[in-house]
Amino acid sequence: MNRIIRDKQDMTYLSWSKIRNSSGTAGSFLKAYSTLGGKKIYYKLSNFDKLKGIIGHECVNEIIVDRLLDILGIPHLHYQLIHADVTIDGKSHEVYLCASEDFKQRGESKLALDTYWEAEHIENESVLDFCIRNGWDEYLYQMFVVDFLILNRDRHGANIEVLRNSRKKTIHLAPLFDHGLSLLFSCTDDTAVAQYDVMDDKRVNNYIGSGSTLENLKLIPRDKTPMLNALKKTDKAVLMHDLDGIVSPTLQDKIWEMIWKRWCIYEDFCNSR
């Protein structure tokens, strides 16, 4: 799959619905879907402002994290970044949007983890213990590492989904998805990027564990530390491939600084155990 489509596509046929932005910044997130060749495709825009248009780069974050998880060997949902014309409230906008296929298989239904926990947990059982009881500990520990590396601020209870097949009596978690509100998503210009502290342990909206991605690493038992492919300095070129002209070199460099420095912290964490 070609992850970045730079040739501008006419996608003015999409109908966009508003998703409230919970990050505290101005604007909103818009989502749409279509069915192509029998497959349901979901689309989303970066942070959108009615007057200024696209003011965020969350869709680019999805592509960078997609590539990062490929390198690390962590299962996840794949995204495309598409250059397109879209129509919002009757006005045309030239954007880069994200597209992803529906990860549900035939016969599966999906449910937010917070909803599933409410219905199925036993008395006084934490969400973490509930997931461990269901055999999802490896998934969670990989997620803790990813969310630390990219400083994911929005791993709420609906950003982890349970997939069930009643006929086959199977149940599992959906592949990791929705990493837009991570990295330097709050920086809308290079001045803000330059001033950003990539190692600041910002409070995050975690459904599982604490509000600190660093503290959540400490929830991983020593014998359950994820065995990941090592990140290398040369991987910067892989993560940032073909993003020139889409986001600034300053932003690319700062995102790499964040990922690399946090990876070094994670390696030290693993070696100290």
C-alpha cells in the first residue's frame, strides 16, 4: 500500500461529521467514511478551524507512528496520507487527510474497552487487572511503550476496542489505532516547535494506568518487558520519508528528537531491570 498519495484527489463527495476536540486547543476533528470495493474506509482530518482551515498535523502523526510501529514490530492499524480537495460546510479546502480500512473481520462486532469493562469486570477489579485476566497483557505492555515514545495524550477508553465474534466465540483487542494526538500535535508553528521540551512528562488521558506515560512503563513486569526491534538513528529517514512540503523540516527534526530521546530512555529502562 502506498502510504502517502501526493497527487491531489477529488474527495469532495465525502460527508464530514464533527468530533469534539478534547485537547483544549481551538478547532475540531472531522471524520467521514465511504465503502469502496466492499470495504469500509474511514477518513479523518487534522485539527480544523472554520476560519483558518487545517491548523493541525495529526494526520501526519498517524503516518509517522504507523512507520514507527512497523520498525518496532508492533501490530497496528495502517493509515494512508492523502492529498485531497474536500468540501466542508459548502466551502472547498485543500488538505492532507488520513484513510484507514475497517479492522473488523466478517462476523465481528466492536465495543469500546471502557464499555466492555463496565459490563464484564468483577468487583474491585482494575482495568489493568481485567485486561491481564483476559490475556491481553502483552498488548497492554506494548501499548505502554508506544504511548511513552510518542507521548500519546488520548488513550481513552474508546481508543482501545474489543472485537467479538459471537458465532466463533472469539474475543480480542483491535490493533493499536488513533495516534494523532501525540508527538508535537499541540504545536501549530515552528516557533512553538522550537520551544517544545520533548522529554516533558505531560499529563495524559490514559484509561489504563496513570496519567503519566513514564509511570506506566513501571507497570510492566520485568519478565514481560516487550521484545521489540531496536530503533536506530538511520530510521529517521524511514519515519520522515516523503514528508517534505507537507510538514516543516523543523517539525520533522523535533519529532525525531522526541522519539529518539524517549527510545534511549526506554532502552535504559530495559537495561536497568
